[in-house]
Amino acid sequence: MAMTLKEAKKRKPNARKSGVVRMGIIGYGYWGPNLVRNLQDVESAEVVAVSDLNSARLKTLSRKFPSIRLTSECKDIFRDSSIDAVVIATPVSTHFMLAKQALLSGKHVFVEKPLAASVQECRALIEIARTQKKTLMVGHTFEYNPAVLKISEILRSGELGRLHYIDSVRVNLGRYQSDGRNVIWDLAPHDISIILHWIGHMPLGVSAWGQSFVQKGIEDVAFIRLGFPGGILAHIHVSWLAPAKLRRMTVVASQKMALYDDLENFEKIKIADRSAQLNVNSDQLRVDYRLGDIVSPHVDFKEPLGQECEHFIESIRSGKKPLTDGESGARVVRILEASDQSIKQGGKFIRLT
């Protein structure tokens, strides 16, 4: 097994490569292996230490990356002055405590979604990062997805016309969370961050409905409605109780419609030249339909997590604010909190602005 951080201190440390950001990762569970792999592929980054409470996971890591130092104590990473940045991939209930300690230890911090368990915690982290003059970034991975960026480009071009609504479905069988968070906190951050990215501003309010079928008090299916200025609507369906895995978003506008299926290997985006218009020139009111072609625009696909990791490192090196900064994380958590509040009040519309 690879040596621990404590054991490494007794040995001569590896020479620091010029301009390389040295990384420590806390959490090597579901998403941690992907983070290690992608960060190791970033030329100007080096993963030097990983912390996890599960020794079996660390043994697996040591076989793949024997040079990485391992520890069960995250404090070892905070105390290591040679580590520049910390990535946190642990349950959301631990995000605030770990991110706070990392920032106060002088580290730049990347936190997997959602940023924290409350808006209050998000605001505290944003302020600490500002005071410490450190980069704080949240893992809204889909905002680095080339297909999502392509649809954003198409929306800005005006090709689709005036946006009417966005419908999103993100369902599968499992994966229940260990810290008691419901399906909204697990799956909806992806859809919310994508929708905010596409529309460009916060909704006026949120209403949500959910139900607990497997574990009392933990909603495993939920429906969220977001109302935006100008009458734009967004609807999100998330579930851990579905027979098939679906990752689909439909964008409907006045001239055309767009379909985004993240599980498609090749044609992730389809643009449908279809719309419905009221014919005001007719003697009788009627709806006219346009049923044009469906085309799939070319997308140069690159792994979103890899793009996200590169962006984090570049943000540290340049000092520029990352695309998914702390404020971005706080906006998503604000909607998650409001969704929970609405469910508890029977679907009441919770105003955000």
C-alpha cells in the first residue's frame, strides 16, 4: 500500500514542479476516482494526497496510483503546506465543515455539488474565500458539458425564437444517499444549474411536490416548477424509483424546439423545426403547425469533468473567478431549500425575489 502522509514526512519530499498546482482530495467514494483520474490528466496539476475513511478504497487507489500519499485523516491534508488546493467529494452534510477548514488552511477549494447544506453555509464559505483570497468553485459539471454549451449558444443566437419552457427528466433506480438527503438534493442540482445557465437569471419562485415511498421522510420522487420573468417556465422531474435511467431535457420556443439526451452517444442534441402559431388572419381562430426537419448539430465532445478540472486549475493560476463560483453554488442551494420548503407546505409557491 502507498505510504501515508505521516510516513511521507519522514522521507525526502518530491520536488515541486514549476507552475504545478498540488492537489489533495478528500473523499474517494462514488465520484472521487473520476476526480483523481481527470486531475492527474491536467498538465498543470498533480494529485499528491487523498484522504478517505474507508481503507479498502485507499488500497484500490494505491494500486492505480502508487505515488499518491494516502491518509484516513483529512487534517493531514489541511496541515500540509505543500498542498495548494483541496477537492471535496464527500456527503453534502460535511461540505461546509471541510471547505471551511481547507480555506482557513490557505487552500483553494473545489466542492462537489451541492456547495453546502444551506444558503447560510454557502454565504459563509463565499465570505471566507474572499477574505482568504482563495478560489472557491462548485462542481456543476454539466455547465462544462459541450452539448449544454451548444444549446446555450443556440439560445443566445435567437434561432429557436422566444423561449417558452424547459422540461427536464432525470430518473433512475437508486442511489439513496447515506446522509438522509432526498432525491432533490442528489439529482436536481444538475438540472437547476443547466437551466440557470441557459436562462441567465434566477426564477421568481419555486413550487415542488414530492413523496417518500421507500424510506419515510426521504422523498425519492419529486416534481419542481420554476417560474421565470416573462412567463418562462421550467419543470424538473427527479426520481430514484424508475425502471430505466433517463437524462432528457426539452427546450420549447416560439420558432423551434431542442431535445438534449445526455445518454445518447452521438446525437446528444436534436433541433426540431417545429412550432405552433395562432392564425389571427383566419375567419375562425385556429392553430397552424410547422413540421419541419429535425437536425442534429455537430458537437465536439470532451469529457465535462475533465473540462471542469482544467477550469479549476486555470482559475487558480490566473486568479480569475470560475464559471461555477461560490455564488453559482449559492443560487442552486437557494432553489433546493425553497423546493424542500414548498414540499413541506403542500406545493406552495415560494418566492425567491
